[in-house]
Amino acid sequence: MVTEFFLLGFQGSKYSRMGVISLLLVIYCGTLCGNLLIITLVSTSKNLHTPMYFFLTQLSISDILLTTVIVPNTLHVLQNNGGTITFIDCITQLCFFCASETSECLLLTVMSYDRYVAICNPLRYTSIITCSYCVILAITCWFLSLSTILINKLTTSMLIFCGPNIIDHFFCDLVPLLDISCSGTFIVEFEIYILSPFIVIIPVIIIIISYVNIILTIFRIPSNISRHKAFSTCSSHLIVVFIFYCTMLGVYVFPTRGQALNISKSLSLLYTVFTPFINPIIYSLRNREIMETLHETVHKYIIADHYL
């Protein structure tokens, strides 16, 4: 019985691996700083106490969880040109990875619904998207996400590994684990078949329907200035959704055998490491309110430091 796995990571020369390690370390620090900055600004500024920014803080928490689950162990694997991970640690990493990915999908869906109500029903926005309703939606997203931990913990822990213990990946993903399992994978595959519509398909349909209605509503706005303002409020979210789902579908839908396996690992690196890093940049650089709040906060601390 296999009690530990060997993660190959990205095989290469020492210098190329050191370059990747340096890049990932910079990105990881940038991800933590960027997302913590958004959480801090939204929490401390009354101007940002709105449903859109409340959901943005939840997305930042999910991004921090996702990148923290993946990056530290990946750095260890790259440094040693491969690394071992125990069965328990592997399953735990997989469960928290699934939970963070699920929360990302659900939160992006809730944010698209928030933009739909704001643009398509602006007069009823404050009566529909109330503070209590936002909290309920956020709790529902996290409850469903954490429920996947329990389900994955039960089903994946039932798998038996008695043959090769080498995983050609930089973290414990579900597909590589199923490939080297000696036991039947019917239960796990059935679980994926049952959960996929609720985690991926239905959220994607809701996002598409929301943005179709948003685009149609924006085109009906007579004023160019109002049309541009309405589109700018949801363009950042649309960019994040596009990057996240395109990279994720590229990993789990397209074939991953042979030479395409390296492409799959690269795409996995995009949505597990680079997407959490890009999200706060997109939302901050393209958001006037966040930039103004940041400038006010920095200016306030500069004045306070000057008087001290």
C-alpha cells in the first residue's frame, strides 16, 4: 500500500527551477499583499461598504486560501526537483483546493447576479441586495464550498494506491490521483458527475444569462456616458470570469495526455497561482473608488506621520 506520493513538479535544470521559484515567490507575496489590501480598504472605508465590495472581499479571502494551499508546497517541490507528500497531506491539499475553487466559482456567480440587479433593476437594487441578503449569499457559498471538503475527504480517502506513487504534477489534483489508483474510481467519478452541475454548469449558465441581460440593457441606454459607466462597473468582473473559466476548462476539458500534459500543468499554474495575483490588480486598477480610497488612506497616514 502506498503511504506517500512523489510530486514531479516542473522538471528542468537548477537555474530554470530557481527562476520559477523566484517568480512564484514574488507572485505569492504580491497575491497576499494585494488581496489583504483590498480586504483592509473595504473593511475600513465607509465609502466601500457596498454589496459589490463585500463580495470582493470574500473573493480575496478565497484567492488567499487557494494560493496558500498550492504555492508553499510547490516551492518545496521545485527546490528539490520533486518532493514527497504523505497520503493524508495529499488528500488534505486536494480537499482545500476543491473548496477554494468551488468558492471562487460560486462567488463569481453571486457577483454577476449583483451586477445584473444593479444595471438591469437599479431602482430596486437597494431593496433586493440588502446587507442581510449579502451575508446569506456569502454564507451559502462558503457552506457549499466547505461541504465539498467533507465529500472529497470521504470519497478520495476510500481510494487504494498499491502501484506507482509518482504524480506528474506540482500539487495533488484529482485527475492524476485517479490515474494511479488501483481501486475502482466509480464512486469518485459519480460524485463529480453529481456535483459538477451545481459547482460549474449552473454557475456558468447564471453568469452567461446575467451578462446577456446586462449587455442588452447597456445597449438600450441612450447616453454614451451612462453606457460607459454602466459597462465599467462590470468589466473587471467579466475579465476575471473569462480568465478563470478559460484556464480551468483548458485543464479539465481538453486532453492531458502526452505532450499536452505540460500544457495542462502550465494552465493549472495560471488559475491556481496567477489568477489570484491578477484579480486584485484588475479590480484595483480598473476601479476608481478603490484607487481614490487607497490615495486617501495613504495621504492620511502621510499627514499623521508628518505631525508625529
